[in-house]
Amino acid sequence: MGEDPTCHRQFLLAEFNALRQEILLLKERRAKLLALALTGIPILIGLAEELDLMVLSVLCPLLAFSYGLMFLCEHNGAMRAGSYIRDYIEPLLKNDDEVGWEQFLYENAGRVRGPEKDHRATVLTILAIYYVAGAFLAAIQIRQEYGQVGAVVCTAILGIMFLCSASLFWVRFRWTT
């Protein structure tokens, strides 16, 4: 018994619409995360300095790192949905000589996906500034409490974490579908 082409097409269109909606929701959440990070982390760094809270100072770099991972997951989720549309839905909905939107983006990634590369650099720069500011404040406060050795150990640990998290973010960030 053959498959009804109309039902199959309706299924593909419904799946396409659901994935496009998911992409929009992921982008919206990413924008909200960015707004929260842009305001929240500096406020916490300021509070840590003003109230001389060493624990909060140490947490600020970790919050910047955590935000970076959340942003990465949201961004890559949208790229995954786009890849699925390109690889599994568009080929079944279009003629062989037609190019769908996701296929166009993929084939012209160097020309049209430049903003994603710029976005990656911008987000990483902002997080790096917040991370370094929080780590610097933490090192100062730890030095006051535990001396120079404590500050060096803190700086070394946070420095290694920064290098690992920045390279993870840079490598894992998908800038094309």
C-alpha cells in the first residue's frame, strides 16, 4: 500500500514549520541570555567589590563561563535545526533544480554567514572581559585574605579555566548549518 503524497507533504510542511518556530524560540532565548549576561554579570562584579564578597568574586568568572555554554547550546541548537531542514526536508519539498533557503545559506556560508562569525567573536570578547574582571577582583580579594600564594593559585586556576572555556566556545560554535 503506497504512501499518500499529500499526507507526506503535509507532514514535511508541519515539521518544517515546527523547526522554524524552534529556531525562532532559540534565537529569542539567546537574545534574552545575552541581555541578562550584559547586565547581570557586571552588577554581580560590582556587588562583589562593593561588599567585599570573595565567594561572589570567584563565582563571577564561572557565571561568565556558564553563560557561554548556555549561549553555545542555544546557538548550535538553531544550527542543528537548520541542518535538518536542509538535509531532510528541503530535498523532499523542492524540485531537483531548486535551492531552498537552508541550502542557499550552506552553499554561500563564506559570503552570507559572516555575521555568525562576528557574533561568535563579539560574545567571546564580552565574556572574556567579564571573566577577566571577575578573576582579577577574585585574585585581589584572595590576596588580601590568603596572601600572594593564594592569589597566584587562584589566578592560575581561573586562567587555565579561561583558556579551556574560550577554546571550547571557539571550536564548538557552529557558524553554518
